[in-house]
Amino acid sequence: MKQVWSVIRREYVERVKTRAFILSTLGMPLLMIGIMAVFGLVAFLSEQSERQIVLVDQSGQLGERVRQALDEAGYEVELAAPGTAAEELDQQVLDDELEAYILLDDATASEAVFHYRAKEPPGSVRSQLIRSAIVEEVVDMRLGQIEDGESVRRLFEGGSLEYEPVGLDEAEAEEAEAERISGMITGIAGGLILYIMMLAYGAQTLQSVLEEKQSRVVELVISSLRPWQLMLGKIVGVGAVGLTQVAIWIGCVALLAGLALPGLISAAPDLEELGQVRQYLPGPGAILLLLVFFLLGYFLYSSLFAAVGAMCKNLQEAGQAQTPLIIVIIVPFMMQMMTFQGNNMPWMNWVALFPFFSPIMMYPRAVMGDVPAWMVALSIVLMAVTVWGAAWVAGRIYKVGILSQGNRPNLRELLRWIREA
Amino acid sequence: MRLTGVCKTFGAHTAVDDLDLAIEPGTIYGLLGPNGSGKTTTIRMMMGILLPDGGSVELFGGAPDFGRRSRVGYLPEERGVYEKMKVLDQLVFFGEIRGLARSLARARAEKWLERLGLTEWASKKVQTLSKGMQQKVQFISTVLHDPELLILDEPFSGLDPINQDVLEEIVLEEKERGKTILFSTHLMEQAERLCERVCLISRARKVLDDDLKELKRRERTGVVAVEFDGEAPRIAWPEVLEVEQVGDAFHLSLDDGVRPEEILGAVLAEGVSLRRFELLEPRLHEIFVRHAGDPGDDDSVQPAGGAS
């Protein structure tokens, strides 16, 4: 057992030290923040540069209202003198003196149809901003002209479903709602983490096994260790690296929510609403369950990845051979994604019971409350049994595979390996 | 270490055929043979990397299980190293999985690195080392846990003469300390200098297996080398079948049953001053060639499976 510990340590230390680990650990959160920032920035900048707009009012009643509305939306609006001819402004556009102008006419006053005259169509942000500002003004104006305008407006806003929880007072209802949102966030994040970890660290196990086989280091190691000890050491070592990464991420979120957020709010009371974020964060129970699913799923997939690595000669071969495994990881993720979009069907819970799908499908369902507790428990038992079986099969393939230098076995040879090992 | 009737085939190719071997404790044993004759396959079976198709392998008086294998230091022909690990870390790791405590493994590794002139490379990644240096590192990992039996597969190939000497010195030292050493080689000079007993394998079969001195005596061809100070006498004795001049020396081939002393008497009777009179022993190389064919001619027996 001491030797297994040495293998685990070697695997862990050598991996945590690599640039790839440090980059991916820091990179994931930074990448997410970065992507959001870039999207926001691009939209902001593209609109920022073209904020001047000339408004021509031929309806005789909208000009000032629209000017104010656009002004509030952040545009510098110049209302053309009454009677300005559109042809004159068209000429300015053609001469590149003016980029665009907006023409309001009788159709605008009645149906909120207006004209944006320019050489180029407006960008998506710009057209959205301008349209909503103008439509709102027209609707306002028209509703002001009729009796009972206020209730018509509310009707147009789509009505509202007022959920009234029976048997819960207001505070309890609020709590239940927070729990639902929290489950949703935890479910999505947890499912994503499980999916990425299974793929990334399963593949790393494969690579690690293959490297040792290719360099024939394995022949040296195996003279002092049993094959299953080496395999176990590798899987645990690589898995510990994955857990470290997840722990760092969860720790960062906890740190942000626990320390940075209260600090920020006390410094800037305006941001007090941000404090609500905290009630949506997962509790220790959800994190513990994540750990259980991570461990079971990781052992299940990575032992099979190790077996695939052991039976291949090189990375190209392994790339092909691992396809079924990758599919078994991707398919449940896809199915779970459909559920996130609000399409859960009860029969999907049964699909999630399939042990190879459970690690990725069952966890989000469990924290979102989509599935009864007994099913979660059953899936854990089923997974545990499957892990045991998979480790047994993989161990045998591994034992024969790492020392064989021949071609990748076909299914019949593989069965013979498993039988004879 | 004892092999009895061991066989191994790869597909249609027979790599080792009905091989018996016995290595006595405390000796240096040479496993000789042309490339592809089955040396490495034999060694891999000794280490339990390959399982023999027939026959049995016995190590320290029992099956080669993990307990016994951990008393062996094995240097494989294909130098397997963790390329991205630092030299010292790698050695400590190998020491540990062979049962050494971490601190002891580190102390020993440092001592060995110093001895082989690699101290300044200790914290470099293995992949930055030259092939020869990597081989020395691997040799250290072979002896680090102070094994009772060293099994070295072509330990000298790829090393420069200076490092070959260092390695030879260490091998002899280990023997002095009571260790048993088995090594395979196709370099006859090395085997001749080091081995007490040699086994010659050719085309998967054992051809010779004997004490080196005994072997040489048996294979003696009855040639005497004589050198004179000053004028050489006319050599024309009935006992001498043939005379060949090699530089200053004369190689006299004696008739069957003629003892060298008789020739010495005849030479001295000539009244010349004698500088050298030597019973020529066959060189291992010649014995090798005589029994195995030219060691350079190895392509014809290269196995197809690549597992030489």
C-alpha cells in the first residue's frame, strides 16, 4: 500500500506542477468572466461611437416626446427644425455629413412605424434601443388619448400569473423560491463541472497510462507493483488533481460570497441587492452530493479510460478507441441540457438511472428536486456496483494490455484477455 | 535464478526454445548471443514481463512473485524513463516503489548521482539529458534499492569508453559485495573481462553454458605463440604442423596430443633467448563465431514481432 501511495503522489505532484493545470485552474473562471466582459464591451463600444441622431418629425405631435426618450436612452438628439425637407437630409447622408436620421410621420403616430434613413442598416443594439424608446412613447401617447388607458396598458404587458402557495406564509414562500433558484444554479453548474471533469480527467488517465506503456517505464514499475496497484494509484492520483481543481473553484466562489461581497456592500450600500446572490449558493449538502457523484463517476469512467489506454499502442489509436466512452459521457450531458430548458419529462428520470448516465444526469436532477430521493439513492447504489464491475474488467484488460506491444485487440481477443488475466 | 525448459513463441517465430539456465549466487553471468537470438526475451521472462509458453522460471528458490522480484535490480534494454520528471525525483520514486523510505531513497540517489558525475543534473528534467546520461540515471534506479541480483540487459551499449569503465568497475564492486549479476551483451570483450560464467544463445537455443576459464581450456586450439630476442631459430619440428608469423611472434600450431612443454624444451634447446612463450587461449569472440556464426550477421534471425 505504501507503494500505491508513492504512485499517487508522483501522479499528483507531477500534474499539479504543470503549466496546463495552473492555466486551466485559473483560466476557467477568467475565461468565463472574460467572455461576458468582451460581449458587453463590444456591444457598448459599437454603440458608443455613433450616438448622434437627427430627428425629423412630420407627425407634428411626437417630436419632443421621442427626443426626450432617446435622450434618456443616451443619445444626443437633434430635432430638425419643422419643415426641414427629407431630401436635404438625404443629401447630407449621401455626402457623408450625416450618418443617419429618423423620420417620424403619421404612420408613426398611429402604428409606431418609423423610418431609419441611412446608407447602412443599424446595429442590433442600436435598433433595439431606438425602437423600444419610440414604441413606448407612441403607446404612451395613444393610451393617454383613450379612456381606461392604464388597464389596457397592463393588458398589453401580458397579464401575470400570481403564484399563491397554499399553506405557506409569505416568508416561507420566498424561501422556497430561493431554494428553487439555488437548485437550478447548483444543478447547472454541477452538471457542467461533472461533465468537464469526467472528460478532461478521464482523458488524462488514458494519457498517463499510455505514456508509461509507450516509454516502457511500466515494465520497470510493474516489477515492484501489482498492475491493479499501479492502476489504482494512477486513477486516484489523477482524480485528486481534478478534485483539487474543483475545490479551488468552489473555494473561490465561497471566498467571493463570504468575504468580498459583504465588504463590497458595506463600501457601496447602493449594491445591497447583490447580497441576495448569497441565498442562491449551494449548501454543504449539495456540495457533498457533488463529491459523491464526482467520485463514483470519475472512478467509473477513468478505470475504463485506463483500460483503453492500456490496450492501445499510441495516441491516434487511443483516440479512436475511446470514442464509445466519450459518447457515453456526452449523451447524458446533452439530455440534461434539454431538461435545463424546462422540458423535463418523468421518463427521463429513469434514463438517468442508467449507471453510465447517472453521474452527469442524476446530480442536477437531485439538487433541482426533479427526482424523488429514493431514485437518487438507487442510482448511487447502481453506480457503486457498476464501478466495481468496471474496475474488475478494466483491471484485467490493463494487466494484459500494458505489457503487450502488439496491435489493439478486437472484441474477441479482449474477451480472452478478460477471461485469462 | 533458474530456468528449466523455458519456451516462448511470438506467432510463428520461436524466440526461446527449451532453455535451461542456472545462475549461482555471487557470480557474474554473461548471456551472450547475436541480436535477435532471444536474450532480451529470456530476461523479460525472468522478470515476469512475459510469461513463458512452457517450462518454469525460478527466482531465489521460488516463483518470481512480487516479493522476490523486489530483490532484483532490472535494467531493461529499452530505456524507459519518465521524461518530464526531474532526475532526482524520478530516482526517489523508483526507490520508493521498491520499498525504500523516501529519505533513504533520496540520500542514496544523491550519492549515486555524485559517483556517476550527475550531481549538477539532479534537478533537471530527464528529457534534457543525453542518451548516455539517461542510461546512467536508469542504472542508478536499478541499483538504488541494493538488490541481491542485478539483471542488466545490454548495460554497456550506448556508453562512451570512460563510462563503460565506470560501469564495469561498479559491476565488479557489486560482485565483491556478494551480489549476483546477470548481464546480456553482444560485446565479447566486456564479457571476457567480467564474466565468470557465460551462456551463448543462438537462434533461440542455448549453444554453450560454461565456466569461462573451463570453456577457454576446452576450446583451446593448441596454438603456441613464441617471440625471441634477436635472431629467430629455424622452426622445423615434427610436432609443429604449421607456422604463422604475426608481427614479431610466431604462432605454432601443434599436432594433436603434443604438450606445450615439449615445444618449450625444443625451443630452449636451440639456445636462443626467449622473450615470450604463451599458450594462446581462444578469444571469446572466436568461440562465439565458431558456435553462432558471425555475430554481425544478425538480420536473418531478427524476429518479426519486434520483441527481440
